[in-house]
Amino acid sequence: GDIKLKNCNACYLVKYCSIKCQKDHRPKHKRACKKQAAELRDELLFKQPESTNLGECPICSLPLPLDPAKSCAGTCCSKTICGGCNYANQKRELEERRDHKCPFCRTPIPDTDEGCDK
């Protein structure tokens, strides 16, 4: 049958047919592997997040997600709030047994409305 090659788990530059083959090649591969793995980590570390034209959450100032299901817009103040701030507000209201209010302007929201227009 066909042999399924496996990538080096650190650098993804080379493929091996077996663990034995990988161990045998390790002394020759170690230096290049460490360099490539460090470059991959740096690339991930310094990669900028996806930019949006939606701006920032007015509560936490983090960029709003591109996926509209991960944020909500208050019908009272028309502010778009990130899902994290909305979740934190709902959790606080439940724990403190408070009425549901807009996370931004604190306008009371009727029980029949979730406060989010998605």
C-alpha cells in the first residue's frame, strides 16, 4: 500500500515515512528545523489581526469581529458591542439578579427582546 508521509511537527519542512527515519535524520535536520520553527513562531506572533471596517467595541476597544454573529447592535443606542462584552453584561445581570439592560447605554430591554439585532 501507499506510505503516508508525516511532516516534521516543529518546522513542517520535511516529511518522514516513519518515526525511525525521523530519529535517524534528526542530527542532520536539527539546526535547520530550529531556525524554521523560530521563524514560524515569530511570524505567528507578529501577524496583525484581520482588520475590519466595523471599528472597535465601544466598551473594551477591541476590534469588532467580521462575523456579525459574534457581536450585537443595541436598538436603543445603535452601538455595536462585541460578543464578549455582551456576554459579560448578561452574566453580571444574571449573577446580580438585575433586569436586562443594554451593555452600552444601560437602557432597559424588554424580556421578549434579547437586545441584539443580528
